[in-house]
Amino acid sequence: MQSIWRVASTPSRECMTGQETQFESASPSRRDYRCDINCARTTFDVARRCARRPLPVDLRGFTLIEVLVTVLIISIIVTAALVVLSSARHTANQTACAARLRHVGIGVTSYAIDHYGSLPKQYRKSPPAFDSFWMRSPDGDLVNLGLITSYVGVPQAFYCVTQTAATSPRIAYNTAQNPWNVKNALSAFTPALNSSFTVRPGNGARWSVNNHNNKVIYTDFIGVRHFSDSARFPGGLQAPHALKGANRLVGDGSVQWVESEQVHKVHPILNVVATDKLVKDYYKLLDVLP
Ligand SMILES: [Zn+2]
């Protein structure tokens, strides 16, 4: 009975000295250490000692260093993924645009066959004004690429995929400022029907496909044009495809990509009005750049 009373109310020697509480168990020879909340003088020390005992791995939280390293690794992975996605999107747009321009090339070739080797008649006013994007003149006549609408059939083919209503409402496909429908394209007068592709400056009339087998005849390079008499295309001289480059349609029907950097080295791509001479110089450059 005396032994039982000691276990219930009287701490052992270890408890009194600030160590763990030793309880006498049913087997006096076995030391039974436990975290004891009944020992008033040792509760703090014992609790602290208990707190220091390592928890099983699956019950521990993460240290600050572990969290920071994890966040750093995740951010690196996300950044790399975004770069890859951006590059993939650019390549996809480049390819899709080239396919459209190649489609235009088929229409141009077909037109030339039906018109004694002549490319679609250009529309232009006195230099330096250049309406190279117009598919229909203010008089209602089809001009430039507008002349091949019946050969192409797919209106989206006249538009670079990177030109959207949000960024280029006047030269993107079927926007409020550049609405497309059969009526606009083929019969009714409309002051606004513009392609994303600009035509090479020529003599304003007839030009032969045979003389342009190795020359660029259309491109989505925005900067080489005036939009109309006095209106300038917003952004001035610049290239589509996030300024990375442009697609070129050569007279033989092939489509080639050119890096903006290559153009910029010779003719700086600036936000200025494209003069007649500058437009021609750009096209000469597009002829020879790789
Ligand atoms: Zn394009």
C-alpha cells in the first residue's frame, strides 16, 4: 500500500532534481520514465525535453530553407516551361502564317496564268503614298490581292495569324474596322478591306511573274507601307510576329522567313513614315537576306 501511495502523489528523486519523473511500476526493478505533468517542479523541464524529442519524419513540418529551395526549384521549372511554350507558339504562328502566304502564292500564280503572266495589278497613288495593303480601291475596284479573291477562296489566307482585332484592327481578318464578307470582297464598295500582306512597290500597273521568280512580291512586314493618303499605320516601321521577323512570298511561289534582326542591321526598324524610296529599299533587302 505504501508503494502505491508514492506513485500517485510523491515524485521520485529524479523528479525533484529536475529530471524526468520516475514512477515506480508494478515491477520495482524497471525504471519507468514518462513526461509527468503531476510533478510541479519539473513540469517545464520535462515538457521541454519531451518537445525536443524528434518526431517521426512524416509528422514533421518543413524548415524555412526547405520551403525556399522548393519555391526556387518550382519557379525555375515554371520559367523554363514558359520559355518553351512561347517559343512553340512563335514557331506555330510562323508556320501557320507561311501556310496562308503560300496559299496566296497559289492564287497569284493562278491569276498570272489567266492574265498572260501578269501579277495582280497594283494600286498606288503618287509617291510617297502607298496603299499596298488595300484589296479594294476607294472607287470600289478590286486591287492588289483583292484581284485574287476568287482564286484563293479562303479569306483568312490574306491575313497574318499574328494580326488580331486587339492589336491590328485595320489589317486583321474580319474586324469592326476591316469587316470581311463576300459582299465586301467581291461586289459592294467598301473603303476598308485590307490584307495583312503588303505588295512590293512596282510601276503601279502591270508587272510580270517571270521578272520576279527570285524576288519578294508580298510580305507581312508591316513597316514597308503607308496605310492611306495621310493616315499612317499605328506603330510605323515594325515587323509582325512579335518583332521577331516576317514571312516573304517569292514570285516562284515559295515562302521564306526572315529575321527582323537581319533587316534591322541594314535598315533600322523605326517608328517613322515609310517613304517611297524606303519601301523599295526594304524590298530590295528582303530579296537578298537569307
Ligand atoms: Zn505573318
